[in-house]
Amino acid sequence: MLARKLDRSQWRSAFDLISKEALAKRAEIEVAALPIGDQIEAEWLPLLGIVYDRKDDVVEIALEGVDHIIRSPQDVHVVDEPSGVTSVIVVDGDDTRHIVRLRDPLMLPAPVGSDAGH
């Protein structure tokens, strides 16, 4: 698992691609900085999309019920696995790391004895 750094010119297209590929995925957002330590901002909510707005210089991560804004992003790294992107790391102007982890939702089996589909 190796993170690769994206050039700023790649951010918008990379986030568009990640958003399309990860629509059925759930995301966790962790914010890590020396003054605050590591804090979980959102836990495994459906991902609606990730965008970079060049005009306002913000990255927006939209989850169901949560809109996480990262101002003055400096670096973006993505972690690729054979199954696709599993993490996005955005470092802002204060050197705070915003780590977005992606995973497939858990598919639970139908309850035993249910009449599902009948």
C-alpha cells in the first residue's frame, strides 16, 4: 500500500474519477494535527462525492449528512489497491492531514426464516 502524490493540475479530474468509482462506498474521515491529535470526523457514511473548487481553493468531501471542507489544500495523496482507491489524504495550509478511507458497505445476509422475495 503506497500513497502517490497528485499534481495540483490532476486534483479535479482525480476527484471526479474517485467520486464515480466510489459512489456505492462508505467513507470515514479522520483529521490529524499536532494541536488536536487524531479525531474521527465521520464514521463510515455513504460517500456522495469529492470535488476540488479551484476558484475558492477548497476540497469538499460530501458524505450523507456531512459536508467536510478543507481550505487551502497543499498536497493530495491517494492510496491505490487492486480494488481501486482506498484512501485519499489531503494536507491543508496548517499542515493538518484529512484522511478519507473508503470501503465497500457490508452486505448482510437475509435473516434466517425471512420471507424475503416471497
